Amino acid sequence: MTNSLIILAISTVLGLVQAVFWRWVSNLSDSQKSNTEQINAVKDQITKLQSEIYRDYPSKADVHKDSERIMQSLQEIKTELGKVNDKLDKKADK
């Protein structure tokens, strides 16, 4: 009878250890699934952000062209202001 009690006790302890082990594995699996979902969500957000950047922000070449146009326009304004200033000086001299 004592041998059967020892075997029953060992079987019970092994069953408990096995249950705890599988519960731990299940928790790890759930954590891994959660992490995978979060990673996929971040990837989706990055993809959306990249598409917004490509759609909304100008390229370096476009910015350079716009800058040249602005500088050319400012030069034209400066020239016109110089002409107006000369006319005012001539009028002031009379």
C-alpha cells in the first residue's frame, strides 16, 4: 500500500509540475502573439507615414527649383525697386 501511495504522490506532483509548465508555455505563446500583433501595427503605421511623406513632401530637387524661382523673383523685384528709386531721385532733384 505504501508503494502505491508513493506512486500516487509522485504522479500527482508530476501532474502539477506538468500543468504549471504548460501554463507557462501558454503564457509565453500569448505574449508572443501580442508582440507580433503590436509589431504588425507599428509596421502598418510606418507604411502609412511613408506614403504620406512621399505624397505630401516635395523632393529635394523640387525644393531647389522652387528656391531658384523665388530668388529670381526677388531679383526682379530688386531691379524694379531700383528703377522706382531712380525715378524718385530724379523727381526729387527737379
